Amino acid sequence: MKDIRLGVLKEDNNKTVIYVDDVAIGKGFCVIAGPCSVENEKQTIETAIAVKESGVDMLRGGAFKPRTSPYAFQGLGLKGLKILKKAKKETGLPIVTEVIDTRDVPWVSEYADVLQIGARNMQNFSLLKEVGKTRKPVLLKRGMNSTLEEWLYCAEYILNGGNPNVILCERGIRTFETYTRNTLDISSVPSLKGLTHLPVIVDPSHASGRANLVPPLSYAAVAAGADGLIVEVHVNPSEALCDKDQMLNTIEFENMLKKIRKLHSFMKDSE
């Protein structure tokens, strides 16, 4: 870790707080929720309203979806971004969405409040340099086969480009275990909190691939000291065009979020 020398390593007790509209990431506990992908206007708006009423801070939704199969649903592109913009107008929630191509960064930035770099693109160095030129907050997911050091070097690319607004997202790593989609490396949260000043959040949906495991992994993330969560929620998961097995319905999410807020409050009071 000593070779990382620009900006991600922690030199004192100060930590970075990233502001997105009225949301402070790195201060309190930030919850981002929404569908895996923007499928249509009705699905997105209904989900956005539901998670807003549950008390989330930001809305997630994929307009571009890098998929393992070229025949799987790839997202709605510009149409999806316009739907997300309408969802923000309806709810006031800031938008988190993925950008997958260097050519798309300028115009996706016009719609998104936070640019997500997915696990498959963590080491897409051209893309990291491009988002580093913006001042938009960047949610950088950990690559499925990446070490903490490799992940932090990728964050360095963004900071070195002049953008200090980086949020690290632990989303599980690939191991020999096949029961879950990935294996949540919960130890990365306290490790990173000791190594870097950057906010660290957890994605329990992609870590598990199973909706019933999302709540317990979310509670573990709170207990480990994470600064927030990003969770997949759908008004009707059985009809989702991708990742239906790992998405909570709106009632399940609301019940989980109530417990998360109580747990986080208890932990803060115990410090």
C-alpha cells in the first residue's frame, strides 16, 4: 500500500464527505436504491416513489447494462436516462447510473448526479481518466477478481485526473463458492476505513445474488462501519428484465430500511 502515494491513503483522522445535492456521503448513513435497469417509465417512476417514501437518499437505475451475454437486455440508453431525469423531477432523489464508455461520459453527466463505474470496468483506465476530468461524484465498484490495492490504484486514476469525489463500493468478489453470486468481503470495509479517507459503501444485492440474503448482509455492512448501501429494488421483481433473483420488492425494502436506520442509530449512540 505504501506505493500508492497521491491521494487515497489516509494521512490523518479526516475523512472525505461527498455532497450530492442535499445528501452527504461519508457523514451519516447513505442508502441508494432502485431497479437494476430502467425498463420503462411506469416501472421506474413507481419504484422511485416507493423507495422515496421508504426514506432513501438516492435513486439507482441502469440506462446502460454491460451483460455477460450479448443477447441479454442491454438497457434503454438515452431513453433510460430521460426516464431517470423524470424520476428525479417526481421525487427529488439524486440519480446514480452507470457509464460504460468514454464517449458517453460528457452527456451521461448531464443526466446523472453520480457516475457509477461497474465491476467489469474497474480497470478500464481510459474510462477512469475520463471521469477523472469531471467534477461529478464517481461510485467505483470493486472488480470481482481485484485486490484492495488494485482497487485503490483505480481510485487514484480518478483523483489524479482532478476529481476528488470518489465513493468506493464493495460488491463482493469471485471465489470458489457457487451458492451465492459472489462472496461479500465484509473485511474490506474496516480495512478500507483504516487505509483511506474515501467513503465506503456496500452492494449486498450483487454480493449475494439472492434477495433473502440482502437484509442480513446489509446489517453486517452497517456493523462493519460502512458509510452506506446500494440496493436493488423493484415494484415487481418477478417481472424484472435482469437480476430478478436478487431484487427486493418495495415492502421488503421498507422493512429492511427501518431496521438499518435503527441499527445505525444504535451504533452511533454507542460510540
